[in-house]
Amino acid sequence: MAAEPPLLTVTGLTVTFPTPRGDVRAVDSLGFTVHRGRTLGIVGESGSGKSVTSLAVMGLHTGARVTGSVVLDGRELTGLPERDLNRLRGRRMAMIFQDPLSSLHPSYTVGEQIAEHHRVHFGSRRAAARRRAVEMLGEVGIPEPARRAGEYPHQFSGGMRQRVMIAMALACEPDLLIADEPTTALDVTVQAQILELLARLQQERGLAVVLITHDLGVVARVAHDVLVMYGGRAAEQAPVDALFTVPAHPYTRGLLDSLPRLDDPDDAPLRAIPGSPPSLLAPTPGCAFAPRCPRAAAAPAAERARCEDTGPALTASQGHLVACHLPLHTDAPAPGGPR
Amino acid sequence: MTATTGPKTGPDAGPLLAVRDLTMTFPGRRGRRRAAVRAVDGVSFDLAPGETLGLVGESGCGKSTTGRMIVRLLEPTAGSVVYAGRDISRLSQRALKPLRRELQMVFQDPHSSLNPHQTVARIVADPLLVQGVPAAEARERAAGLMELVGLVPEHLDRFPHAFSGGQAQRIGIARALATGPRLIVADEPVSALDVSVQAQIVGLLDRLRRELGLACLFIAHDLAVVKRVCDRVAVMYLGRIVEIGDKDRVYAAPAHPYTRALLSAVPLPDPAAERARERIVLAGDPPSPAAPPPGCTFHPRCPKAQDVCRREAPLLRVPVPGERREVACHFPETG
């Protein structure tokens, strides 16, 4: 796996929105890679830039200035003309969203919508495209696919609609699937079904998946690697087990500590992170987490000033990439890696 | 049918709130035919003074409708809500007014539940003004409430948009506490907030209910949050309570197959635990309350369903004698 080059390589991705109150940098010099057959979970709170990142990768930003590089299977996507991007979108890379109802056309049957997708990209004939649509609906676990293909989106439940979206996204056999909060609007028992479906399809097809979510539980269940975003930047990136067991960034640690856990026997009070996520309209020169960071608060004045005044660079530490002047790993003794 | 679970503790032994056979039907249509939607169907439970009951379930299970009937934002179709010994389910709005002091509500979306054109001072003092407290005194008490919920009184003259989501929810809580209520109905009070902020509000609610001796009906879909804040928990499915009892029993040894599936579906923020876990993945979606299945409404998704489940709706009963927990299932887990 390591020998194969990554399917998706993002470097120095920066997304800026011009607003009347000045430019807002929603994503700032972000980089990550995803291999075939792997899932990268991108975690963050509102305003962290996680959804903007996914749209930028798909080239779906109008009105924003996108710089940096997005390479899909050896091909640079930033700066590609819309025509070429259209050929790749849906075909080589596909996306599913939080709310399937707003991504489906209300007055076409779901079968027609999936079939159209196939016809556009493969020039297939009507009957063949329709057969493909029914086949896909069956594959994503919709009962009686031939009959349901003739129904409209409103006739499906939330979970079934998300299955339709997945069927549509995968109808053209893409290499990369970007799933932006795919289960956030769903009930927890239905979420479990959809996560299981995504995991199965990924295995069968060797898909590379970028899963964007605010739910660390979902990430723990399905991701191989995790990127934690804060204030538009990468705070920490690591393989999933390492991130949850030995987080290097105080924000990651704080997030994990503030989560109520179902399997925690004693129900001790939660250790909340004080304050709120930062506003992108008023960025600070230093680390975005500094105003809420317990380590910065406890540090000597000179170190605290560094946190507040200079943004930390992303550096490697024991298998993690971490952007912090006072990472938790310096305390860990093991020089050969986390124990 | 009663949901009283064993002897009561506390100063005045009687429940503060006794809900009996609470039912709400909304007019609806199925195709061309009229079909009433039974959003809440015969819900009964007690709430002791100072106690927190978690009401959990998936969307459309009737948990919010139940909460709204208890504070009388909705008038129930049938059944009773007995607050401090008095049935308030049919009282007129005028007769309810003095009781509103004691029954307050905290809503999900803090920003949409605060009037954007009013200052925080006005919002927090409003319940006091309605109850006839003079303006100067109301403002003074609003300042005290701001401190109580962890905000600075200097911000009283700001408008809601100047506050973050977590701060706005603190304002909503301050407003609910203004009249010194004995019962708070909190409907998904943290689900619109960022993860790092949720813990602050959960901690605040927990501290306040202890300090002020509040009884609380905590409505939420997040089972991990409910586990933190509640003494007892009730699980709803399609308008009915399927399991209710002491939190420790329900979480450690869920007796209803739905409770078991619900708990096993919640992802744990722990990759190793997630891999090791055995999950019960339910088939299908929750059915529509406009066309509930016959018998036990959970039977189409239940891994243990038998013939009797398709015919007869199970009543709440105690599966393990002596336990403070009731289950509506023909084949409860008692292991």
C-alpha cells in the first residue's frame, strides 16, 4: 500500500472568500493525502473549514479564490477549465451531502436521475442506463429496486434517500468519494446502516473516501486516518488509533475530554473546553486555538506570547503531524514512537 | 397503567409531575384519506422534585411533543398532566399564567428562540415583567441571572447576534430560570452546539439543577449526553415509552430490543472499542406514526419478533421483580 502513490494529494490549499468586511480565509495552507481503499476522516467544528475543503477539492467553489494544488491520480485539478472538471466530477470523483433531499431533483424519479448521470458520462443508451440505475439501487440495499427506481425522492425515507445518493455517486465507478456529514441528518439506528454500507462499498470497490464530520464517534468507527481542523487550518493529522490514544494537539485532547461517552461507567463531570470556536472574520496572528488552550494558559509568558503571535507550522512528531508550539508529545518519553 | 418505579424519596414523597396516558393526535392524510397521526400514544411517567428524567428516541418518536404538552405549549388530545397535585392539561391560558412561573422550557436552537430585536436584559427579564415584577427590579435580577449562567452582567444591553451559540444558550437558560421554576423541560438543549461547547452547557445544566433543586425533563437524541445528566431515562419509539427506569439499569442492561439496538448504534470515540464491539444493526426505518404497525410497533424491525408481537401491543411492566425499571416487550432481555 505504501508503495502506491496516493490517489488524492492536496498541498497548500487555501480558500479565500472576498466579503464586504474584508477577505475571509476559510481554509489556510491545508495539505493531506488519501490512498485507494483508505478513509480519511476530516473532523472539525463549525467554521473549521472542513466543508469548504471538500467543495474546493471538487472545484465547486464559485466566488472563492482557491490556491494551492489538488492532484487526483497524477492530474492537477486546480486551474482546470470547467469543461474538464465536469468530465471528472461524478466520473472520477463523486460527492454526497448531509441533506440528500436538497441534492435530488424533486420532479424526476430517482431511477431517471441515476440513469442520466450514467448517460452523461458514458454515453450509454437509455435502456442500459436504466438497468444500471436499478442495479445500483439494489447494490445500496434498497428493496425492490426495479419498482423503487420509478418513485420520486419524496417517497423515500431519509435513510433510503441517502442510499439513493450513494447509488448515484457510485454509478460511474469513481475512484474518490467525498462524503460531507453523510449521516448527520439521520437517526442513529439509520446512521449505523449507512456507515456499514459505505464501509462495505469501499472494501468491494477499493474507493478512496474523504469523510467530513463533526462526530468523533463516526470517525473512530470508519476512518483509517484523521485530520483535525481548527480555524481553517490543520491542527493534527494521524492514523486513527494514534490520534485517539495519544493525541499530540491540546485541541484534540480537549475534544476527546469534552465528549460524553456511553461506555464510561462513572459519569464524571465533563472537562469542557472554555470559550467558543474562533470567528474567521477576526483571525488572530498566532495559533487559532491559543485563546482557549490550557497549555498556552499555563505556559510562561514568553511561550504564551509565541502561541498568540506566531502560527505554528505543521511538524512531524511520533507519526503525527501537529501544528502546535506546545504539543503534548514532548512530555511523552518514548523517543522511538508512541507506546 | 402507571410508570411509578418503586417508592419515592425526597422531601414531599409525592411526584412533582405525574403524566398519565398522555396522547396527542394531529390531523393528517394518507393518500386521499384522512388519517390522524398519533404522535404521542398513552405516555405515562412520574417526575420527583429535583429529579432529572431523560426522554430519548429518534426523530418523530414524539419526545418533543410530549415535552410541549407538559409545559402546555400544546393541549393534549387525551390524558392528564398533573403538576403538584393539579391537573393542568385542560386549564385555560389565563388559569395557566401563575403556573408558568414554575414550568419553564429551554429550546434547541438558542438563536431562533431569542428575539433578535430585544436586548438580553429584556429577554431575560421578560418572564418577570409578565409576572408583574417592576422593571428596575427585573433588570437587577436579570443581572444576577447572567452571572448564575456564567455570563457577564455588563453584556445585558447587547443583542442576541453578538453572542456565540453557547452563550446564546446560556441566555436561554437564564430566561428559563428567571421566575424561579421548579420544573424545566429542556428540548435538545445542546444538539445545535459545537462539540467543544456542548460539554460547557451540559455542565452548567447539571450544576444548576443541583444548586437550585430543579426537576428536569431532558429531551435528547444523544444517549451519551442523557447518560451524563439524568437520574432516570425513558426510551420512546413511535409515540410510546418502550422502556423506563433508573439510568444505571437501562444503560448497563437494556431490556427492550430497541433500547439495545439504539445503544449499540451509538459510535464510541474509541477506534479499538469500535472494532471489538458487536453491533445490532436494525433493518429498515422507523415506521410512520400515521400508519403504525399492529401489535408491538417495533415488531417489523425487531430481531426477536414472534407471532404474539404482531398481534398484541405489550404493556409496560417490570421484567425483573424489585427493579426500578419497566419495559413494554413480550420478550424482554432479563439477563
